[in-house]
Amino acid sequence: MNGKTIVLAADHAGFPLKNAVKAQLDAAGYRTIDMGTHSSESCDYPLYAEAGCRKVLEGEAELCVLCCGTGVGMSIAANKIRGIRAACCSDVYSARYTRLHNDANVLCLGARVLGEGLAWELVEVFVTTEFEGGKHARRVGLIADLEAREADSGKENG
Ligand code: RB5
């Protein structure tokens, strides 16, 4: 059994890719949590983005993989959640560096963009690459500061 727990979630468009990625992660010895969806029936990706991201924020999973048609809707929704750093990737370099430099905790994949082979390479590099820290920690801290200021200005304007 691998040390990390990976939570997965998808909408109807991402459903087949989510299942394929989950099967690969299971075979590689990761613990996985599947937050759905569980069919190809049309559904709303922001709900699944939230379900997956909450598991990371609650400490039940280290990382999250979200799949929709493009990966973009999932990434936009996920990045609204405080503490989430979601990256929509379709190349291996970005998948590696978003862990090394951004400490991304969510990888978003486009099932209508990627083949399953490339998607698995992206996931594999994402889950096996660790954050570099150092000057990158300062920058990630600045993102957290920005999030906090945005939350505060929302309260003031509410
Ligand atoms: C669903 O048709 C599609 O819009 C969704 O999966 C995603 O690509 C949105 O960004």
C-alpha cells in the first residue's frame, strides 16, 4: 500500500476518465476515495469539485484529481475554495512544476482533451512530486494572504 490517499471526483463528462485513473491508482497501491459521479447522467461539476476538495481540506486525502470535459470548469470551481490550489494540466512539465513550485493540491483533467495514457502520466507525476518549499513557500503564502484579503473584503461588502 502506498502512503498517500487520493480523492477523485468527476462530472458526467469526466466519469470514464475518473474511473480509469482510479483503477490505475488502485493498481499502483494508493488508497483512493471516489466522490462520484457514478454514471454518465448529466450533472453539475461544481458540486463534485467541492466534494473532492473538501476531503483534502478535512485531511482525509493528501491530493485530489478532478475530471470534467475540459478540466477547466473543475479548476475554476475548485480554486474558489480557500486552501485549494488547483491546476488544470495537459502536459507533464506543468503537472510536475505545479507540485514543485505551487504546492498544487488538486489536479484537474479534461476527459475530452486527454487520452487515458497521457492522463495517467500527469497523475503519476503529480502524486509522486513533492513541493520544493523555500522561496516557493513564500509565494504560496502570498496566495493564502490574497485569499484571506478577498474573504475579508467579501465580509465588509456583505
Ligand atoms: C459538460 O458538458 C462540460 O461543460 C463540463 O464537463 C466541463 O468541461 C466544464 O468545464
